[in-house]
Amino acid sequence: MGELFDFHGHFLPNMDDGCKDPAESLEVLRQSAAQGVRTMVATPHFFSSRETVDSFLMRRQASYDALLQAMASKPDVPYPEILLGAEVAYRPNISRLPDLEKLCIANSKYLLLELPWSDWTNEMMREIQNISVVRGLIPILAHLDRYMERANRQKIQELFRMDLLVQVNAECFLSFSGRCTARKLLRYGSIDLLGSDCHNLTSRKPNLEAGFTALQKLSPQAFHHIKHASDALYDDLK
Ligand SMILES: [Fe+2]
């Protein structure tokens, strides 16, 4: 399977609806490392309606510091490398948000963007385009698999034509209905990245290795594309 990159996770302690304390975070990291995950991107939820970018970044740093301290207390345990990012919730005018760049992964141009669950509008499509064209950033669409039942076919086609990356959750490959969704997605275009979107040790636990294993059986071609795209993105981030 080789080294895996997890581009979506809520494992920073006491930051959002993910891990509640450093002990839970450490176990999520340990289990991920045991699955062959080399690098994990921390992507706590960011809602511009609730908080400024600076306030979010200060909270994120405090949470990360607490995690580093906990990791240092158990130096013999192998942990994945951690990169800091955010899962930025879409809202109108998000492309004009001051300091949007600061929410990109590891000071890169890659921004994990969570689309709304309600109807996708033309305005939303323009905003995504503007994040790329006006702000010069590269959106990564978070867990596109989770929208497939409701999403408008034409809008999905439009998204696949944009200059962006598509991230899918590993869980998508772990159920029959999820695999049907994945096949549907692959008919539109490529899936670029996988993420565990892990939140805890129970209902949403680290599952990247299982996801990759199931994906390899489902579509060796998609598996190789994702491995290649993940390596390329990681090289870009470093
Ligand atoms: Fe998430």
C-alpha cells in the first residue's frame, strides 16, 4: 500500500466536534500511523459566520501546542507528521473573506472547502471559481461523495471542469451504497484525494487504510490516480 496521506481530519483536541482531549487525539494519531498514514492534515471546521480568521488561528495554535505537548510525553509512540489546515465552510461572499489565504494547508495555496448541504446555486459556483481566479487559491472540495444523492448533475459537471481537487471520504468505499456513489462520481471525473474525516475513536474513527484497500479493488485506475495526486500534492506542500 505504501505511505498514505490523510488530507481531512478533526483530530486537534477540543477544537471542534472532533477529538475532545489530547488523549483521544493521541490514540487517533497512533491508530493512523499503524495503518501506514505518514502525514495527516488537521482540518478543524471554520465558520466565517461565527469567528474571525485570527481568532480561529489562535485557537488552532493553542490546540496544536497542547497536542505537541502530549505527543512529547510519549516519545516512543510513532505518530504521523501533522500539517495544519482548516475545513472552510462555504457561505456567500466567502471568496472575499479577508485572510482566506491563512486558512490554506501549511501556508500553501490549497484550501479545503466544505460545500453547503442545501441547494447549490449559481452564486456558489461563481464563488468557487473566484476563490481560484480572483484569490489565486486551489480549492479542495471536501467529501464530495456526501453530496451525490442530492446534488444537481449539471453543477457536478461544472465543478469537475474547474481548476480544483476533489476529496472523497474513505468511508465511501466501505459500504455497498458508498461504492455505488463512488462509481457514479468516477463517471464524472477523477477523485484526487482521500481523507478519513476522522473525528473520534468510535463513530468516525481513522479508516484510511481500509478505504484505500477497498478502493484498490473497486478501481485500480482510480487508486493509482489518487496515490499519484496525493504524492504530488504532498510534494507541493513541503
Ligand atoms: Fe470534516
